[in-house]
Amino acid sequence: MPEHPDLGWVRIPPGTPDIAATSGAAARQAQLTKPPGSLGRLEHEVLRLAGLQGRERPAVDRVQICVFAADHGVVAESVSAFPQAVTAQMIDNFAHGGAAISVLARSLDARLEVVDLGTVVESDAAQGVRRQRIAPSTANFVNAPAMDAAQMAQALAAGREAVARAAADRVELFIGGDMGIGNSTSAAALACGYGVGAARQLAGPGTGLNAEGVRRKISVIERALAHHREQLHAPLDVLRLLGGFEIVALTGAYIACAQAGIAALVDGFISTAAALAACRINPGTHDWLLFAHNSAEPGHAALLKALDAEPLLDLGMRLGEGSGAAVAVPLLRSACLLHAQMATFAEAGVAGRQA
């Protein structure tokens, strides 16, 4: 498709991690009162954060969680175990503090933002929701593009704007969450469109489909891929044809995080599909992404492999909302605290390694 005038920003290369900060953090690690490497992945992650934050002692005290919500036209193909009204109902639940991510955000003292990008049934929440509605839902991508170029530009911009608000609050870690009945079908279709694998490998139960439902979901994705086959070339085209508004917003947010120099902690299957899209559109984004957990959704492992990503946790989660990423934040905080507050051998008067 021709480049849309509002999309030039997505290709602006981000900066690179600060090598001097990483080296300084590594030098400090070598002096802490422990055998080298004895804290395992915690040491690796704190060095990554040091490079991303440009300081030898990184921190993830200021966390922003942004949940993007939208409905999907492909739900007309009976690909979800839940009715479409649930998307709006969950927006209300987020706003009233009753959802899993709401509980986790409070426990982390993290700011939670909910962005409504368009639902078939409008939510009732009068407060606590940012309205950036693009359309009631995407189109049914089995027989039409999920969205047009202008709608995709709006959704990408919604992600970028969320990161701009986070940057203004000087956040140290950004988490993107998703809500949208039918979005695991869109995420699996995107993964297929980006060449990660076949529909039968990537489509799973989502919100709880039985075996027959999963087979139907696979068939729906295969029909969509056949319909759009001649246009599935450029990364933005794949996103426009098969994505959802909330997935596109997450894609824009990850690109914007990289451009703003903010580390992003990626959640599960839906978020990782968006991360893959972001990295295909703007490869420099990859350096700024941390991966929280390995979802129980079958296609997630293939997405992680495509991104050469090693998640922090594997807890069998598949809720979405950013919940798996929120659960991983205390792990990163522990890594930062150990790095910053442990004594060095010299400070503690402990003999260092001799050989």
C-alpha cells in the first residue's frame, strides 16, 4: 500500500542502549559479594536495564501500564467462547478496579491507563477510561481488510500518544496490555502473515474454545490468509489486513518506547504478536523489549522464538491485560535492588576471588 502521510514516524530509527552504562554495571556486578553469575538471569536483566536506562544502577520503580481495548469483526466467524459484549464489560471492570491488572497495578503502585479504541457495545464507565474510539470494531478480515490506512494510523498514534504521556511522567518501565474478544485469532493470523508458522501451529483455545472451536478458528485464519495472499508483503500491510485496533496500538507503543528510550516489558501472546509487528516495521525496536512470560497459548512459543526472546517466567498464564508482565515486575525490582544495594567485597571487608 502507499505510505500513509501519518505513518512516517514509525520508521524513525530508535537510539541504541548505552554501552558505557552496561559496562559500568558489569564492573559493579564483578565487585559484589557473591560468586560471579550466582544470581543467574537477574544479573543479565539488570545489565540490560542499565544499558536501556543509561545508568549503572537502573530501577523500575515508576511503572506505567496501558491497556488498549477494541473489538474484532472476525468474531462473526464464531472464533470466541465469550460474547463480544465482554470487551466493553471488561473496560468497565478495569475502570472500577476489579480486573486482574487493576489489582496488580495497585500492588505495584503503577499507574494504570485504559484506552478504548472502539467496541460494539459501548462501556458505561464515566471515568478512568480514555476514549479514542476509531470504529465499533475492525472489519471481518476473512473477506476484507481489518482496517483502512487511516484507521491503522489512528491506532498506531494512540500507542505513540500513550508512550508520550508515560515519558512525561518519567516512567522507567512501560507495560502494554490488551483486551478484545477475538484478538487471539487476529494475533495468530498476524503471526502467520509474518511467516512464523501455519495456522494449525499458532491458533489455540484463546478464551477457552474446545477442540472443535480451535479447528474452526484455524479454518477461519486459513481462509483469511488465502483471501489476502497477494497483499501480505510489507509489514504494515500485514498489520492493516489482519490486525486489531488494540494490537496496532500496542505495535505503535513498542516502536514509540524504543524511540523515546523507554524499556517495554512485553506480556503474552497478543502483546508478543504486536512486538513482532513492531520489530518487522522498525527493527531497532527489538533492543528495547523485555519479555515477561511464556504464555500457555500454543502459538506464543513460536512468536518468542521468532523474536529470539527468552521470557522471565513460565507460569501457565494466558489472561492478557498485561497481567503476566505485571507479575514479572517484582522480579525486575529485586534484580535492581540487589545490584544497587549489595555491598562490594571492599565495602564488606570480604576477601575476593583469588583465581
